[in-house]
Amino acid sequence: MKLVVCLKQVPATTAEKRYTADLRLDRAAAEAVINPLDEYAIEQALRLQESGAVDAVSFLSMGPEQSAEALRRALAMGGDDATLVTDPALAGADAWATARVLAAALDRLAPDVALMGMASDDARGSLVPGAVAAIRGVPLLSYGSELRIEGSMARVRRLTASGFNVVEAPLPVVASVTDQVGEPRYASLKGIMAAKRKPMETWSLADLGLSAADLRGAALTRVIEARKPEAKPPTERVENMSPDEAVTRIVDWLAARKLVS
Amino acid sequence: MSIDIALLAEFSDGSPSRSALELAAGAAELARQSGGAAVALAYGPGATGAASLGAAGAARAVVLGDGAAPAVTHAMAASAAVRELAPLAVLAPATPNGRDLAAALVGLLGLPAFGPVRAVRIEGGRVRTEQATLQGTVITVSEPAEGAPEPAIVLLLPSTFTPIEGGSGSAAVAQAPDSQPGAFGTVRIVESHPAEAAVANLEEATIIVAGGRGVGSAEGFAPLRELAAVLGGAVGASRAAADAGWVPYQLQIGQTGKVVKPALYVGCGISGAIQHRVGMQTAENVLAINKDPDAPIGEFADLFVVGDLFIIVPKLTAEIRRRKGI
Ligand SMILES: Cc1cc2nc3c(=O)[nH]c(=O)nc-3n(C[C@H](O)[C@H](O)[C@H](O)COP(=O)(O)OP(=O)(O)OC[C@H]3O[C@@H](n4cnc5c(N)ncnc54)[C@H](O)[C@@H]3O)c2cc1C
Ligand SMILES: Nc1ncnc2c1ncn2[C@@H]1O[C@H](COP(=O)(O)O)[C@@H](O)[C@H]1O
């Protein structure tokens, strides 16, 4: 049983972010991390490996060369090997181009489960897992708060409007998991040392049998304007008052906005 | 040239979901801008009654499938319908089901995708979207690249459009063109565990009283429920409160929970972490009650009350009752 976790390197949530002159995110200017939600997918994969449900765990990322750091960090958490797909033609790739490239790489790696995070911090579409499943012609099990493998089936627990369902599909599948699978582990010092010796391959578009033309310029969308959000009025602070005075102020504030009658 | 605007309309328990009503109103508005018609792609239990979406703004409806099968099982039918209709845009709700179907369309048809967006319009026959990115620190306006295939797939945040009230008319209903369900058709629900007690749909609430780790326990939510009741609102939570098991995950607000846009959000014992903030920052009015004067929520609340929620919240409920005379 083979599982590949797809992970993306993104600017840290807290990092200062900047746009380049052509309105793309300036990735060089921001501290880069593993997409936080992908760490939950890694955690789920490693738990499946530890329980014996999965034999091999590999990592796959598409991105600039420095994304190798994110793969190395994933390998320090555990797993066996990693593949980076990197190519100048992929700069600014959108959901469709990303999915097309990941699908081609997954065709090569041929895992039973391709596991993804529920969303990337920067694109936030949650579109890549479903688009990869569609391109590969395999079922999608998305938004799992737990992933299990039982015989030739994969199953996820998925929230509904009021409770949850268990949803299943025959292997091979593309799955995505949420931050409810359990807190991601930290890499140990031993893990960091071990990661240095784990195999990592780098593939170009040509290695995947794809050309820049196949990707139609990497993005079918373009940003035409980037600006700061509208400034909000400053916060009114209610402090150093008695609770009764504070409550009077709150109710007056609510009444002025017609939120209480 | 394509001018029609399609929307994904989810049905549950025999009626259109809130998102279907919002998107039907949105598609009708965009169709006026493009000179086309709003067409609903209806799926889920009750979708055969999609004619009712006429009153919500849809001129036509195509039924992808009835029944309780996972939304993604309708992907091939959706793709066949989109190919036949050739719309300018497909509006999809930024919900798990809406995103699954939208993603399948992107993959199957190789389409440009936008969002989740907070605004969309048609300008000179082109789709233009407005999106808050990078945790809300930047607003970007995007459009399909020159020569990109149509339609554009647009994910919409809840409450971007307001359902049409008191509309009339019925949508002309057609069946989706024949298609094979393919691999997506093998996805099945094998167990269903509904909750014992009803859970509010936060995306519909106009007032939300949310509790965080500072609430301390499941019982601690009682005063928040009372405040929500006098205000006519619903109770929400931070991930810390949901993780602790004090409230169900359906009430979690934030990056991995619900994105809400109420008229009033009241945060009690919530610090205002960025992952929480992205779920509530478009609330019209934000009131925060926190005993830490330096809590980050104090930097973006409209009214920031420094105090103990267990003292302030019950007094607030009592004072509102007193003024209302109840
Ligand atoms: C990938 C990822 C996704 C996440 N997604 C979400 C998400 O969707 N939603 C979400 O909410 N979080 C999310 N988080 C978690 C988020 O980072 C914070 O940890 C979480 O929001 C904190 O919840 P809190 O504000 O309730 O708790 P805390 O940060 O612990 O804050 C508790 C607050 O309560 C105050 N307090 C304590 N007692 C009282 C009292 N008696 N009266 C008044 N105030 C009091 C304290 O001063 C403090 O400010 C996510 C994190 C990650 C990594
Ligand atoms: N460039 C990428 N490389 C590898 N995996 C990715 C990439 N982009 C997205 N993914 C995967 O797809 C998931 C959803 O991303 P998104 O659709 O961008 O929100 C992420 O959590 C990752 O698991």
C-alpha cells in the first residue's frame, strides 16, 4: 500500500508579504513553510504508516526550487522519499495547471492514495484535490476528519450540516483531510538527521512528458489589481469602567446600530 | 459569445439550500449585466423540484441528480450540462460540496477558477472577481487570462448575495444530458450519523455570539446561549472551543470552519488568532469581550470591552431584557 502526500511550500502566515511588479506574490521576500494544512495530511499519512495500513509514504511538491526545503522538512517528520516538480514554465501556476502537473507526476508515482491538505494558505481554493482526481479519473474523498484504509477501500469521516458521514471509495483515490485528524508532530533531531539521507528526485515538465504549451501559459487567470482593504474606523475601547458602566456602553452601542430595539 | 450564468444549486431535505438561494440571486444579477439568463444546476434531495428556483432568480434549471448521494457523484452530469449550456461563468458556493463539484469541473474541462471571492461582476462581457488574499491583508481583482476557455468557475463566500424575497415565477426544468458517472460515481456514503440536537447553520445567522477557550467549559456556553437568545442570534465558537468538545465542529468559525458575515459578531473569550479572524472579519459590527487588554482581537474589533465575560455577558443579557421589557 503506497501513499503520496502532496504538499505545497507557502509564505508563513505571520511573514510580511509583498507583491512583485507584475502582481504576483513575491515568494523570495517571505519566510517559507510547509502549508500548515498539509502538515495535517502528513500527520495522517504517518499514522497510517505506523499502524501498518500503509507501507510507503512519499512526498510530492510542485513549486520553485526552494520548495525542496519543505520536502526535506516533511522527510524530517517521517516518510520514505520525496519528489519535487520544478520548472520555470510553472511560475504563477493556477489551480488547473497545478492539478495537471500533479496528476502527471502521480501517474508516474502510482500511489493507492494521493493525500492532500484541505486548502493551501495562499490559493485557498481547495480545488487542487478534486481537479487532480478528475484529471486522473479516480474517485475523490475530500474533507476527511479521519482517513482509513480497509481492504481495497478508502474511507473518510466527513462533517455534515449537523453530524457526520462515513464516505468510501475503491482504491486508488485522491483524498484530502482537515485539521481534525490530529496535531502534526514536530520533527525530532534524529528525524532531521535521517531526512538528509532520504532520496529526493527532481523532475522538470519535460520529465513528465508535458510542455509549457500543454499548460497554456500556466495560468488561465490573471490579477489585474492588488490593493489594501478599506480602512476600518479605529476600535473603541471600553476599559477601566465598572461592569455596569461597560454594559450600558455596549447596549447604547448596539442600539445606535439598531442591533437591539 | 457566452452570456448565460450558471450556478450550482444544492438541495437538502426537499428544498434549496441557503447557498442556492444566494447564488440564484447573484446569477440573476450577473445575467442582467451580461444580457443572458441565470441557469441553476440542481442536485441533492429535492432537486427535481428545481422549478421553485424561478422565484429565487433562475430562469432555467437543469437537474443533475436527486437523492442523497455525495455531491461529487454529480460531477460528470455537471460537466456534461456545462458543456451543453456553454455559460460565461459558473457560480459555486465555497462550501465543501460546492468546492468538490467546482474542482471536478476545473479538472474535467480545464477551466480558469477564482476564489473564494467576495464580489463578482460582468464588465464588458468579462468576468471580474474581487478576492481578499493573504489573510485579508490584500484585495485582488482578477479576470480570466486572454484566450482562456469559458466558463470561469467562481467560488463565492456565503452572504455575498442576498436571496430574493417575495419573488415569483418558476424555472423551466430540464434533465442533464446523459453521462456516465465514472470514477466519481463510486463514492458512497456508508454510514450517516446525524447529531442528536439540531445544529444552527451559522451562515444564515444575522447575529452570532461566539465563545473561545476563555469560556472554559461546555457549561460556560450557557450565558452565551442566553445572550444569543435575547439578541435573536446563534452561538458560534473558535477552534479551541470546538477542539475541546464544548460545542460541535459545525459551530467553528475560521479558516477551517465557517466563514460568516453577520450584522453583529460578539466574541467572548476569543483572542482573535488570524485563522479565526479570516472567518469573521467581514462581519458588519464586531464586539469583543476579553479580559486581556492586549488580546489581538482588540486591534480589529469595533467595540473592545476589557473585562471578564462571566461578569459582562450575564449583565448584558439582563440589561437588554430590561430595555426590551421582557
Ligand atoms: C491550520 C490551522 C487552522 C486553524 N483554523 C482555525 C479556525 O478555523 N478557527 C479558529 O478559531 N481557530 C483556528 N485555528 C486555531 C487558532 O490558531 C487559535 O489557536 C484559536 O483560534 C484560539 O482560540 P481562542 O481564541 O478561543 O483561544 P485563545 O487564543 O487561548 O484565547 C482565549 C482568550 O480568552 C480570554 N479569556 C480567558 N478567560 C476569560 C474570561 N473569563 N473573560 C474574558 N476573556 C477571557 C483570554 O484573554 C484569551 O485572549 C487554526 C490553526 C491552524 C494552525
Ligand atoms: N503546488 C502544489 N504542490 C503540491 N501539492 C499542492 C500544490 N498546490 C496544492 N496542493 C495540494 O492541494 C491542496 C489544496 O490546495 P488548494 O487547492 O490550492 O487550496 C493542498 O493542501 C495541497 O495538499
